[in-house]
Amino acid sequence: MVLLVGKISHFLKNMENHHHNSEALLASSLQGFRSEVSKILNKVLPISEPGTELEFQFLSLVWIQKCVDVIPLIHRAFAKVVVEIDHPMNKWGKSQIEEYLDYSLNLLELLNSVTSGVSHLSHTKLSISHGLSLIGKNSDPLAALEHLNEIQPYDLGKELKVERKTIPENEESPCSGKDLIVRRSLWILMSVSSWIFGVLLSGLCSSDKPYLELRKSAGLFDDSLIRGWDTILASEIAENCGVSREVKEINEVITGLQEAVANGSVDEFAIDLKRRLEDLEELMQKIGKKTNDLFSEVLAERGKFLDCLQHTRK
């Protein structure tokens, strides 16, 4: 009997150690994911030290357009975690499935908003370019001035928010183990993505509204990874009302050109504005291509996920 009790005690102790080791491995995987996301943010969206030559470059569309690059990289990091803990999508709990589907759908909607913002800037650029062409043809100055208007803030016409899904206690018990790691990793994706699109859309729309709305959504999940960037960006975006450096400089040149038209000395301003508009168009093409590519990628992944669910239920 003593030997039997000893064997049982040894067995239970081994089980307990295995349980603790499993929990430690899962916790390590989550921490590894957080570290990887932090590295991605630091590499893709570096923030210069105060007082340096590159300070506040993050208010430039050149910096802002890099935001799109972050999303596929953190998606790959998430996929790596899922493989690492050996918890493929067909083993996820109901809440993780619903949260992933909600996340991917929100992402597609935000990408559509980016496309709308790009389209707005592109159309505005065309109108300004037309005004420039009228000046070059020695047309009526008043006709040119009708098109030489500053770039105005763009209202997307809808509230931007990403809500965290809550599962009623009587519907599903709180998740644990691998499901918990997946859920918390998803929350990190939701937080970082919400914040990223807030920065991107504010820059494209010349408005602080998208940033303020999506920054609030990011805080619903896990905002610890973005606090360093948010601390600097929040005050700068508010102070500049979300207007990017490129748009601000174009508007300043337009103001100078409007005054120059009346004086008949427009050459210097016209050349400067033409160059800046060409640079803006190049940036819009880059952002547009990245956005379209990411939209296709997210849509394809969502389709694969739904196919996997259908096969699992058969």
C-alpha cells in the first residue's frame, strides 16, 4: 500500500510539473509574439530622437505609408505563434473563431477607407494640376484660381471603430491554455492594427478624427505595445489636426501661388507646386498598390479560414 501511494504521488507530481511546464511554454510563446511585434514596429516605423534632423518625420506621408507594411508582418508573426503552440485554426474555440472573422472583416473595411482616402487626394491633385496647366497656357488667371484650392480635410462619412467581442458567461466558459494564447494574440493584432490605420487614415484625410477614433479602439485590447509611438504621435497629430507635412507644404505653395497670380509672377511657385504634386502622386500610387495587395491577401486568408471551418464541420 505504501509503495502504491508512493507511485501515485510520484505520478501526480509529474503531471503537475508537466502542467506547469506547459503553462510556462504557452506564456513564453505569447511573450515571444509580443517581442516580435515590438521589433517589427521599431524596424518599420522608427521614431527619431527629439532634437535630431529627422524629428517628426512620422507626420510625413513618406513615413505614414510604411504603416501598411506592418500588417502583413505581424500577421506572419501571429501565424508563427499558432504553429509554435500547435493549435491550428480547426482546433480553436468559438470565441477565437468569431474574433478572427470579425478582425479580418474590420481590416477589409479599413482598407476600403484607405482606398477612399487615396482617391480623395488623387482627385484633389488632378484639380490642382489642371489649374497649373491653365496658368501655363496663359489663360484667364481667374479660371486658374478656381482650381488652385488648398487640400481640405476629408470626411470618410462614418465612424471608425473596432469593438472587442464579449462572450456571455452562460454561452461559453472563459478560455484557457492554447485558446487563451490565441485570443490574447488576436487582441494584440486588433490593437496594433487599429492604431496603425488611425495614423494612416489621419494622414490621408488631413484630419485627426480617424486617429482619435481608432486610438480609442486600440485601447480596448492591449495598447502596451504602441504606447511609445502613441505618446509622441497623439500630441503632434492633435497640434497639426492630422495634416501631413506634404499636404501642409503643398497648401503653403498654393497660397503663395494665389498671391503671385495677381502679381503676374508665378513661375517659381508653379515649378515648386508641380514638383510637389508629382511627389504626392508617386506616394499615392505606392500606398494604393500596397493597400490593394494587402486587401487581396487578407481576403484570401479569410477565404481559406472559412473553407477550413466548413471541412471541419463535415
